[in-house]
Amino acid sequence: MKHHSQFPLVPIASANGVWLTDVEGKRYLDAVSSWWVNLFGHANPRINAAIKQQLDTLEHAMLAGFTHEPAVQLAERLGALTGLGHAFFASDGASAVEIALKMSFHYWRNTGQPNKTKFVSLEGSYHGETLGALSVTDVAIFRDAYAPLLNNNILVPFPSGAGGPIGDDAFPCCIECADAAAAALEVLLAARHDEIAAFIVEPLVQGAAGMRMYHPAYLRRARELCTKYGVHLIADEIMTGFGRTGSMFAWEQVSTAPDMKPDLMCLSKGITGGYLPLSCVLTTDNIYAAFYDDSVARGFLHSHSYTGSALACRAALATLDIFAADDVIADNREKAVRFTTLTLPLKKHPRVKALRHLGMIWAFAVDTSTENFAKKLFAAGLARGVLLRPIGNTVYFMPPYVIDDESFAMLVRETLAAIDEVVA
Ligand SMILES: Cc1ncc(COP(=O)(O)O)c(C=O)c1O
């Protein structure tokens, strides 16, 4: 709160499309999709209409012992899209991660391997900030203060050149880096698979670590290794899901083979188009079957009051309808080509390094020793009408998919001007 005396909170009064408007009428281009959740713009007429209609029918009923049409339809549609036919609903990304971790451990317990209590994650990973999720997170600023409270999990090397700094020259990760990191994973799994329940991973790009992108070959190898050593693979698609990386789910770029699917997949953020809190953990018949039992102790007991809220599920269904009706993935592919061309002025800027792009995400490092660069650029961006939230010296664009060429060009232009102002 003390920092806000220098960087005051921005009171938002309304929003439309890619624009947020504050109480004084000043507009900001939401270049971070309100923390990576918004897909089709604020106040999207189609999602608004779906929620309004649902509101008059059923707003919410507990999902314990009861169910409702929006939850059933959503589970069916997510199952069809991912090939993972069982859905467990929750309310936020972190709660989905908690569920995936607990479900993995409990599966092994139910199948006679109760010593599998450890989880493996990549260096630089971010999976949320509740205690379980934080225990598989490796971002110091969120983790350090709570380290004494966290389970002792295991980190493996990120698949980039020599574990180099974010945005180094080896970027994006080469195939040799993927092989080297996979070899390190194999050494660990070979030695300790008896105590490891699951490997949890953000497929293709680590968001909170600074949009660190890496080669799908690493995940193909990781999938094979997890199968070989009897360890679950949890794909945390909370940020990458729903088209961010250029495919509906990032895992589709890893493999579409049925035997290469993740064992568990966490979804949230874009699932409701950025409207309402909802998350979902999808899993396989095999994991489902291990809990199907007369004994309550073998069942998966986990609940959140607002799990699978009917309003949120309806927003999610409307979101999936838009994907289908507008052929969003194909449309984004064309947009991404045009937008990448629009980022060329960034490439020419002497301070801009390691400009990279995956799907509807663009990121680069700014070569500067300016103190508090991220906060200063955030403030300079706001003054110029763009909402940027740099991560350290990494600046990224992850706008709602409805952004048009003119607004994207404006985003690039104002970002460059803000950088010049801050690093001068
Ligand atoms: C990959 C990933 N996992 C989990 C989370 C946590 O989600 P939530 O903030 O909804 O708890 C995030 C949030 O940024 C994320 O990016």
C-alpha cells in the first residue's frame, strides 16, 4: 500500500472492448487482458447476453449432490476439446492446481503407492499462490516470505540455453536445450520416481517468470519419461489455454496422440472469457476409476462453495460458442502475422532484446539498469493510455483477441515512447 502513495490505484469505472475507462474518463488499452483472462473484449455483447439469460433461470446451486445444465454441458464440451473426459470444477487457477496436486497424490495412495508425496516443477514455474500451488512455484518474490510454510518439492532445469537469464540470446530454446533439460529430468525420475507423484508444468511458456517460451520437444520427452517412470504429468494451462499460444490448448502443439495426453489439465482465466471466476481440472478414465469406490476415504473430497457456478459456466459456454462460430483460432493466426509485422519498430530499437512471439503473446526484454523499471514503465504507459505490467525488465503484450490493427499499432508506438521516457 505504501508504494501506492507514489503509484496511485487507478479507479476503473467502465470497460468496453480492449478499453478500460477510469472515473475521470481517461481510457487505457488493456494490453494484459486484465491479468490474462479477457479474450473477446470487455462488455462483450454475446457473453453479456448469455449471462443475463442465465441470471433469470439459475444463478448458482451447490455442485455437491446436485448438478445443472451449464456445468454438464461445459464438462462435455471441455472433455471433447481436450480428450480428457472427466471434469472437476473449482473457482480459481490456484484452486485448480490444489485439486490436481491432491488428486495425483490420492490416486497413488488409492493404488498402493502412498509414498509418492513429492511434486516436480520447472525452475521459474508459477502455479498460483495458495500454499500447495506456491510449493510448486519458483518465483522468489511470491515464494520467499512463505518458504517455511511450503512443502519441499523438487525443481528441474528450465529448457533454455545453460539456464541462462530470461531473454538471453539462446532464446527461444533450441532443441539441444530441450534434450539437455529432459536428460536432467530423467536422472531425477529414474532415481526418485518412488516418491514422486507428478510433474507439473506450464506448457510452452512460463508466464509469471517473464514469458519464457520453450520448445515443445521438451514436453514430448517429459511425457514419455513420466509414462516410463510412473509419474503423472499435470499440464497447467491456466494461462496458456483458450488460444493464447496459437492453438486452443498449448498441449496440442506438443502432441495430439491419445497416449501423449497429460494425465491432468488445469484450466481457468480465459475459460469464462474473463468474466467470472471458474476453473476446471480435467483428467483421464484411469484416474477417475481409482476413486470410484464404496469407501468415502477413497473418494476425492474437495470442495469450494462457488465451484461450477451456473453463471460462470454459462459465460464459459458462450466463450466456447464464440470460438466455434468465429473460427477464432484460425482468425488469430492471421492476426498474429499482421501484429508481428507491427512489432518491427520494436525490433529496431537499440534497447529492445529477445523479441519473441507465440500465438497471441509478444514479449521482449529492455536492456536498462533503470531502477524500478517495471513500475516506471507501468506509470509511463498509463500516462500514454496503455496498460502494461512489465515483469522485471520484460515487457509483454497479451491483449484481448478482439484488438484491431490500429490499436495494436498504437500499443507498440506508445510502448516505445514510454520506454524512451523511462530509460532516458
Ligand atoms: C500458469 C498459472 N497457473 C496458476 C495461476 C493461478 O491462477 P489464479 O490467479 O486464478 O489463482 C496462474 C495465474 O497467473 C498462472 O499463470
